[in-house]
Amino acid sequence: MQISQPNFLTWFKNSRLLDKKEGAALVGLQSNFAKDWVQDKYYKVILGALRNLDDSTKKVDFIVHNGPDLPPKLAEKSKTPATSSQLMFNELKIDPETNLNPKYTMSSFVVGGSNEMAFAAAQGVLKEIGRKYNPLFIYGGVGVGKTHLIQAIGNEAKNLYQNRIRVKYVPSEKFINEVVAGMRNKRMETIKDRYRNTDVLIIDDVQFIGGKERTEEEFFHTFNALYENNKQLILSSDRPPKFIPTLEERLRSRFEGGMICDISQPDYELRVAVLKAKAQEKGINMPAEVIDLIAAKVKKNLRELEGVLNRVIFYQQAKNQEINIKMADQVINESIQSPAQQNLNHQQVVKVVSDHFEISPADLIGRSRKKEIVEPRQIAMYLLRDLLDLSFPFIGEKMGKRDHTTAMYAFEKISQDVDKNQQLSNKIMLIKEKLTKS
């Protein structure tokens, strides 16, 4: 009753309860993709339904199962995945020593106009670790490939130099938690040894360290200790150092003293290349027109792009037929949840744009023709059309009772400039992320 009929038929078709023992239920699903999707999206729904029938149920395990019900002994063994494709996923375990995921490699990183500078810098780092581009600071929006690239550098360095080099990757959240735990348990020396005895230190989402005084202090000294000994530092962030307001000036200056590269939103050509690479990687023959359609419609980031591709592949496998344009278009539209569907309204857009540019909403919709007001106003009009698909007369009315042609001009101007002006593209990307969070 909690799931629509189309979703039930898509994900739960031919599923069955195979076994229940010692509070653990074993559920069989028809494919690896269905198993992963159901486990991620519907675990709580299934557990709740089973607990309504039997409150001794404590957890649910899922396996791929297409045959008749399994006898209890076999079902017990099946809790460990047995298909070759599942074993392949199990082999991609995080390296406990480096924290690196082996699936992120330089060879699997698809290079295009939006990331070629960052990729070239990464190659330069690998040739002269600690001596060229140190620190390497890579920034960009959500899902554009930052984590892939910085972990790929770590994996490549480990393979190139084998046991002669020590690599450590850590998300900033984990670094913060370790510093806090180290202070609480009076084990800061252990934390210092762990990070200062490395040759390549990779910190992901470094913007979250800003504003946390004790963590910044520890990171500052770790940074200096490594830098002075020609050890390589690689950092990623969602914005350049100068736009991290909570970051201490002494850290900001050190970040800016190295190589700063941005990875912008992927252009159409890169999106097509990524889709082809992912389809080939999965052994799927995807029609060119379907790939073109996905690339044209899914523009936000590469993570969303791959998610839509996976959904299209699942529909193709579930129906056991080659997917056509009409079917692909339906899947894409179902997959992309627009901000309008998230109850975003024009007042929120005006407020977030105003806050971003540090001007008042009254100034934004007022009559001022100052450059520092005009560009934010045009960006707000562009976003009202791009995100909410509002009519130009409505946008003109809400943006200071202007004529609809003013809104049309703003939308067309920003649409043309955003592909040419990287700084403008970054502004719009950051505003969209703020709108999503709001």
C-alpha cells in the first residue's frame, strides 16, 4: 500500500520471501540492479511490512534469485552473494591502509573540456610527486568527478611507486571526527603520526574544515609538516579557497600557493562520452539516439547522468527488448526530479540569489541599473525560467513589474553566456546547490 503499482511491478516483480531465520528475512529479487535499488530505496518499507506480520524480524537480506524457493540450508548460504557480477563488486573493497576505492582510476576518468586542465595537473603531480603543483587544489560542484580524480591520483601513485610511497585518502568529515576523538581520548600523537607519516595526503571536501578551530589548527601543522618535507598534498572543495568564508587566512594562503583547477559542469560532448564509456563498461549496447537524448536532458552532473543510465538499462533488461526513444524519454522524465517538484517557489529563488550576492531582495527587483545589481537580477530571471519553467510575463511581473521582453532577454543572455563564461557558470552552479539545500 506504500508503493505505487508501476513501482511495485518494476522493482518487486517475481520477488519472494525465501527464508526467515533467527530474526533475519531473506528476500529474492530478479536482478542485481533491482537488488541494489530495493535495498537502497525500500529497505525500511519492507522491514516495516515484515515486522507488522512478525515483530521478531530484525533485519532483511537480499539476493538475486530467479528460480523456485530455496531450501533453508541453501538460503542460509545464499546470504553471501554468489554470482560472478556480485563477486566483482565485493572485490572492489576500500583499501584499509589508504582508504582508496580501487574503482577510481586515471584510465576510467573521461576527459573533456570541463575537466581537461584538472586532469593535466593530476598527470603532472604523478610525474613529480611533491615537487610540482603542490598543493593541488581541485574544486567544482556536486557530482562532476572531483572524488574520482583525486582518488585516481592516489591509486595511480600507489601502483606506479608501489611500496616506496605511502598514500592516505580521507574525507574531511572523517578527519574532523578523528581529531575530535583524539582530543577526547588524549591520543593526538596517534593522529599526528597517521597523517604526517605519508607521502601523498588527499583530503576530500576540505571546505568543511573551515570554522572548526581545533581541526584547522591540527590540519595547518600537518600541512606545514608535509609541505616542508616535499610531501604531496591534494585537496578538493566545492568552491575555490577565496570563497570559503570560514577558512583561516593562513590556510587559504597556503591553498592558493599551489595549483588551483576547477571542474565545471560537463558539456554535451563529455556527457555523451561518459554515457558511452559507462554503457561499454556494463556490456550494454545502447542506441546512439538514446545516449544523445540522455545527454541532452540530464545536464546537472555526472552522478545524476549515470543514475539515469542505470535506470534506462534496468528497463531495457526488465522488458527484455532494446529500449526506444519514447521509452527512454519516459524513464528520463520519471528519473529527474525538478526543483518545481520539490515545492521551490519564486520567493525562494529571489531570496537565495539576493543572499548569494549580498544584496537585498528589494534591490534585486528594484529599478537600479548598477552592474552589481543587473547581473544578479538577470540570473534570478534565468533561474525562474530554467528551474521552475515560469512564463516570461509572470517572471517580469514578480521581478519588479517588468515587461515580459525583459525577462526573455535576461534568460537568453544568461543562457548564451553560461557556456562561455566559467565564472558565471560557477556562480549559477553554487546558487542551484543552495536552492536544492533550501
